[in-house]
Amino acid sequence: MLLEDGPAASNPEAVEKLIFCSGKVYYDLAKTRRERGLDEKIAINRIEQITPFPFDRVESEATKYSNAKVVWCQEEHKNMGGWSYVEPCILTALKHTRKVSYAGRQTAPSTATGNKYQHITELQTLLNDAMNVEQTTMKVPV
């Protein structure tokens, strides 16, 4: 498992989102995070091998980023990638004390859209979902 080693690792209390992923989507996530200036708000961990599942490492990373929302991100469609396997594994590693969200393509009957524009649109949507950091600051009424 490749652990976050950037600015987010230096200040884990400030991290708002902890993303677990596997494969090539890691590079798209890292590039988008850097371009949007979210290096201190989003931690990305790449699970190199999902079986056997690294329960202990996922648990330690989730403990380290205890204030962060936990997300699994994959480039494959929801019904074709690792989501259905890793969701219960991550929940077990978290001892069911936190939720895990999904960021990726929606379910589909085929592995590819066959349309480059649609593929790029879906990729942008999954990156936007993964990089969305909810505003936690509240404005005080005057």
C-alpha cells in the first residue's frame, strides 16, 4: 500500500477527505488534487493489492486521519471494479464506526462507453466527486 507522504501527512488533523484507490486512477487523483490546491485537505492512499486486504494499514491510516471522510475511488464502473469487494473490507477495518463513500463511474452494462467524449465526461465527474471537499466553516450571523 502506498501511503500519503505529501503535505496532508504532515498535518493529518486538517485533512477533510481520505481517499483509498487502486491502480491508475491514483495518478489522475494526485494530479487533480495538486491542480486544485487541495494537497493539505485530501490524503490519497493507493492499495496495490486488494487481496489479501490490508486491514491493519487501512485502520491505521483511518485512525491517523480521524477527522476525514473516507472514500473509495475507482475508474471502473461501480459494478465492475473493486468497490463491491473493498467496501465491506474497509468497513471492517474501520470497525463500522465510520461510513465509506464511493467516488467513481455509475453502474453500466458494458466496460466502456465506446465514446471518447462520454469517457472523458465520466472521468471528470468521478474526479470532481473525489475532490469535492464540503465547506465546514460556518458564517456567524451579524
